[in-house]
Amino acid sequence: MIDTEKGRADVTRFTIDVAIRLGLIATVIYVSLLLLQPVAALMMWAIILSVAVYPLFDFARRRLHLRDGVAASLFSILMLLLLLTPAVLLAASAVGSLDDYARMLLRGEHVVPPPPESVKDWPMVGARVYDFWLNASNDVKALVTAHVGQLASVGRWVGGIAAGVFLGVLQFAGAIVVAGVLLAYSDELTGTLRALAVRVAEARGRHFLEIAGSTIRNVSQGVIGIALLQSVLLAIGMLVAGVPFAGAITFVCLVLAIVQVGPNIVMIPVIIWTWMYLPALHAGLFTAYTLPLLLVDNVLRPILMARGLPTPMAVIVAGVICGTLAGGLIGLFVGPVVLSVFYDLLVAWIAAGRKADENDLPAPAP
């Protein structure tokens, strides 16, 4: 009893013990998070990648009768090739294009193509755009000399973007290596995560874990997969049509598609360019090929993201958009997972309230 002196002392001692334990646990958690902060993004990507490719990994190791370590190594090598091959090809294409334009500039050739006469008919700015474009086409050296300060600023900005992309590729490569390690120990880690989920949320913990895994896989298929497919098909069309800087444009389209902006803002000017510089038949074929590709993601992405999930499609899409705005590319996956679990908790809470109300109702009279 707390009314006695001994009872009050026991309560005080218990409170102090609990406070000390909580303080020690909070300190350990804080120090652990502080130590993991430099590699937090890499670990998040490793977890996302391992969860996304786990069904393929499990299928391959069972069908080919491979050990976990061998299968994980093969998947890591394959993912590294898929990451580094386009990056190397894009870098080589960019360097080659810049070298060609530098040689043309030194030889005094036309680096910028002359403007079409239709530019003059543009409302309000047509004449000025035509004159500026014509001057740049006739004497690009004078244009560069007159705007050397602005071009230097643009160069520094582009260099910063290139450095960020390079560091991002290195981080993603490291995440692939870590994902391979996670896949090699996937069975043990899955058992540990399930036990932890049951410990935290009891019977619904396993269900929340399944929702998180399914959401990550669906988002990777609906966002990353569709973006890759869309960008590859657009790149094929641009290469066939002879669009300059097709590699760089494809990379920009891929990034815009992943962050949910869409490649339309880049591809519409490309379509306009084809009508200005290509024969009408070629431009028409390119337009007929490209326009459906700009719309196909709006149909396929929601279907793939919501497939097999109890969460409504609107919640998944909202999680993708809000997560991307709040946390960048990682938020693209974290956002829908958090909103899916929150939605499931909300539904369970409402259902529990209804069940309690039904139990409180008086029994019908005989």
C-alpha cells in the first residue's frame, strides 16, 4: 500500500528504476542512430532493394538450387551491371558530344543550327528569339565571349549536378552491395523481423510487415519499373529519329518519371523540334510513337502500385507523391509504406469501435 512509509518508498524506488532504465534505453537508441546517420540513406536503399528483388531472388535460388550466398552474389552483380552500364554509356555519350561541339567551335563551324523562318511568327517574342538564335548560329564565339559570366555560372551549376549524380551512383552501388548481404541472410533476418513485429504489435505485427513489403515491391514495379520502360522506349524513338543529346534527354526523362513529374516537359519540346527540323512524315511518325508513351504511365502505374494490397489506390498514390516531396527519392518508398500502415491501423481502430458499440447494445427482447 502506498499509504504506508514502506509503500511510498517502494513506489519512489520503482519510479527511479524505471526512469533510469528508460534513460539508458533512450541514450543507447540515440547514440546508435547518431552512429548510423552517415550511412542511413545507404542502408535505407539497401533495405528497399532487398525487399523489392526478394521474390526474384527466392525464385532463382529454388529453381537453380543455389546457396543463399551464391544467389545473392549473382543478384548483386546483375544489379551493379544494370546500374553502372547506363551511367557509363551516358557519361561517354556526354563527353563525346561535348568534345565534338568543342572541335566544331574551334573550326568555326555552325554549332547551333540556324532558326527556321517560322520562329518569326511566334507572338510577342518571335522576332527577338529569331535574331538571338540567328546571331548564335552565325557567330557562336562572339555569343560565348559576350556571356562568359552567365555561361560560367551555368557551368558551375551543371558541374554541381554532375557531381551529385556521381555521388548518388556511388551510394546506390554501395546500397546494392549491402542489399546482397541482406539477401544472403534473408531467412534469418525475416524471422527476426517477424518476431519483432509480433512483439511490437502482437497479432497485427506480421500483417503490418507484409503490407510494408508488398507496398515496397508494388511501388518499385509501378514507379521505377514503368519509368525505366518508358525511358527506354522514348530513347529508342529518339535514336531512330536522330534527336541530338538523346542519352542526356533519356536520363532527364527517367529522373522526372521517377520523381512523379513526368517526362512531358522534356519530350514536348523534342516533339516540337522534330516538326521544325525533320520531314513532316518523320515528325508525324515520331509524334504518333511518343504521345502514347507519355500517357501510358498514368494508366499502368496506379494499377501496379495497388495490385494485391488492401490499401486503396488513392492512399498509395498520395503516399508516393507526399513522400517524394518530403523525403526525395527515398520518400517515394517510405511515404506509401507509412500511409498504408496508418490506413490499416485506422480501419482496425474504427472496426474495433464498431464491435464495442455492438457489444454494448442491449439484447433483443424474447
